[in-house]
Amino acid sequence: MSILDTALLEADSDQLLVAVRALLTAKGILSPEEIAERISITDKGSPAQGARMVARAWTDPDYRARMLADATAAAEEMGIMMRGMPPLGVLENTPSVHNLVVCTLCSCYPRAVLGYPPFWFKSAAYRARAVRDPRGLVAEWGTQLADDVKVRVVDSTADYRWMVLPMRPAGTETWGLEQLAAIVREGDMIGVSVPTA
Ligand code: FE
């Protein structure tokens, strides 16, 4: 595809977006304020927010328990606005179970917490291989899972979004919250990688 074709496609999608927003407002389905609020929630999302939740769960057993029971409430507790968003679930990695999140249908992702999904998350290759060969897939991120570790692949949907609580790496016992949050990457919360000290 030429640069010109790409530019034309982008122009078309911009016009389409403007038209859809105008229709939603005209039909009284959403107000311009609601659309603006939703855009602002998504724009505030970033892997750093998820990393703060992970670091707190590593250091605060009560928060960890609340997060595993109701991650939507646990996100709100950290100041992340979840109103109008699908419920969030957190999957805990353990020495015997490693979790990997995919949206097999499209690109469902906990955007309010982690922001926009990485480009590969939306690719047909990732979506297919996460199901067919999850061990081979995560190995491409350098994640070697022992044979006795069970890999659980979880489908994010329009109704429920998932994020992974990775295991706290050894050697970080004396670290504070900020230092811990700094080693938690986007892929660690999807399950393609694991944090290292
Ligand atoms: Fe999806």
C-alpha cells in the first residue's frame, strides 16, 4: 500500500469517526460529554497504572486479596476510573500456573488500566498462536516456562477484561513501591513476559 493510499484510508476513517459520533449524539445514545469522558479515561490508561497495582499487590497482602476478588474495585482504589468500563479480572501467576491473555475475537484489552493495546496484541498471528502454541509464543519474548508449569490462556472479551499479576522476582525483597513498579512491563501484565530484577 502506498503512502498516499494510507493517507486516504486515514482520512476516510477520520470522516467515519466524525459521522458516527454525530449520529450517536443525534440519536441520543451518547452525549458529547460522555464521548469526551470515555476518550479521556482511555487516554489516561497506561502500563504504568497497571504496574502500580502490581507493585502494591506484591507488598500489601490485603490489597492483593482485594484485587484478586474484585479488580475493578482495586483499580478504582488506585484512582483509576472504571465507570462504564467492562469488569476487570486479575489472574495470578504462581510457580505452577502461568497466565496468558488474548482476545481471540478482536482486541479486547483493559484499556482504562493499561491504555491502548500493543500493536501485536491485535494481530491475527498473536491471537491464533496464543491458543495454538502459547509456550512457543511466549518463548519469542524470551520467556522460558518449565515443563511442569501449566499455561492457562484466558480470553478477554467485550464483557470481561483480564490482566496478569506476575510473580515478584527474587532479589526485590527490600525494594519500595516505585522501584518495584518500574520493573513491571506491559507484556508482564499480558503474560508474554515476566518481570526480572
Ligand atoms: Fe476483542
